[in-house]
Amino acid sequence: MPAEPNEKPAGESKPTLSPAKPGMSDTLRRVFIIRRQPGKLARVLYGVSGLGLVLLLWWFLTRGQGDARIVDAYTLPSPGDTIRSFHSLWFDRQLSVSALTSLARVLGGFTVAAAVGVPLGVIAGSYPFFHAMIKPLTIFGRNVPIAALIPLTLIWFGLGEVQKVMFIFLASVAFVLFDAINSVHAVSDRYLDTAYTLGVHGSAKRGATQASLVGLIYGLVIAIGWFWMREDITRTFLMELMSVGFWGRVVLGFVCGWVLWFPITGHQMLGKVIFPLALPDIVNSLRLIFGLAFGYIMLAEVINARHGLGSIIIISQRQGPREHIYLCLIIISLLAWAIDRGILYMQRHIFPYLKHAET
């Protein structure tokens, strides 16, 4: 029987071909494949190359002297001049003190926003009637111009540290609340059905005990934080402990914490099912919103700030040197990035069963 046209005669072996190495065009095609994730090393190289391009453009625009420059030194200092001014920023303007002060203000305001927005979001996400009640407030809070909060906080809280912390709180609490509600809504109904099948129920006595513990923490934090922010050098902490106002703030914080957390701790569905399942998404949203809150630090320190990165930026814009503005912007970005990476690291260890996106 004659062999088919494409069939090789018996005994003739097929030539072995070595696998072709990918050329430059194949590599470029793989790079531009939609949603193809690069490896860790490739992501680092791409990030470094992006920063390198920015620095190269910065150098190109500011190279030369006098009229030979594309952009004048008053508008945009060169990278070299900016780096050389770091010495005066660190020693003459107390950069470390200002960085820690700004960080404390952001952490204080954002902690208050999380302490209020997270439990309110869990309750609103679980009870649609309550969500309908606060929805107009969340829409207003997310759309109001942030700069418009400055005169309001000055009227309500004065010129001290309380105003700066509360500005960060008001600027971020609506976003925390909105994302917490969405995180609760993302919990599948099948978990609720399973929990009801297993006999989930409310436990007012146990919930009141747990809410009381949380309320005590709220009260102590509010009272101690108020003492720290008031900056009254004539009063010691022992004097504050013996005052009626201190314990009045403890009671006020206790009541606020108890009211916020009793609906969660008082029902097993919220405390043991909905909140734990929504917690990974809540933590991830807090990580992202914190970077947004840190960006508001310049607005928070625009008035009557003796220390702070925002204060340095404003004074440098008015009096110079301009190089300090760019250094402070870089430092703010690095601080926010470092905290973001720290929270992401904790996420991976607290919730190892979840896939965490690199953002």
C-alpha cells in the first residue's frame, strides 16, 4: 500500500528541532498581552524604570544655568539642588519632629474615623432601614469639597491640635463608612442562611459585657487624647486624672463605644458571621483610605501649625527655599507608602487564606 503524501517512509526518523528562543518581538507581544501579570522582579524593574524616566525628565528640564534652562530655578529646582538642600531641612527645620507630628495627626484623625465608621458601616450594611437613614449623610460627606471643611473645623474646634485631628477625621470618615457598608454587602447570603440553620441568635448579656469593654477603651483613648491635644503645659497628667472633665470625657467615650458596638456584639449574626467575613475587605479599604487621608495633611496644617510637613511646605512656598517643598512631598509619599506596605504585610499574615491585590 503506497504511503500517504505527508507520511514519511518507514525507518526514516523525524529531524529533532531545538525550541526556538523568543525574540524581541515575542517578548514585546507578551508584555502587551491584556491582564498578563509580570513576575515580581519584572514589576520592580518596571517601577524603577518609571521613576527613572521621571527623574530623567526632571533633570532635562532643569539642566544648565540661567537662561539655558528650559524651566527656571524659581519654578522648578534641579534634582541636585533639591538633594543638597536636605541637610538644611533636617537640621535647620527639624524635619524629624515635623514628620512625627504630621504622622501623629493623621493617625489620630484616621483612628477616630475608623473607630466610628467601621461599626456604623457594619450596622448599616446589616440593617437596610438604618442604611437608608444615613445614606444621604454618606453621599454628602463623600462629595463635599475637602477644603471647605477648614473654616468649619476652625469654628468648631479652634486653632489647636484638636482642629487638625478632627479635620482628618471629617475628611475620611464618610469614605470609611461607605466602604464598610459595601464590605458587609459583599458577604454572601449563603453564610447567613447557614448560620440561621445552625441556630444563630442574639445574646444581650454577653454583648453588653463585650460592648462595655470596647466602650471603656473608647473612653480612655478620648480622655487621654484630649489631654495630649490640648497642649496645656500648666497641667500635669496627674492633675488631669483628678479633674471632673477627664472622667466626664471617659464616660462620654464609654457611651459612644457601647452604642456603636452593642448591636454587633449583641447578636451572633453580626459579631460572629457578618463582621468576621467582611473584616478582610474592611482592612483593605482602610489601607487604601489611609493614603488618601495622609494626602490631606497639608490642608490640616495650613493654619497655626508650629511643626508638620504641611507647615514646612506652606512656609517654603512663601519664604523659600523651594527645594524643601519637593523634599516634603517626597517624604509624605514615602511615609504613606511605608505604612501601606506595613498594613499589607499584616493583611497577608492575619488573612493568609485570601489573595491580596498589589496596588
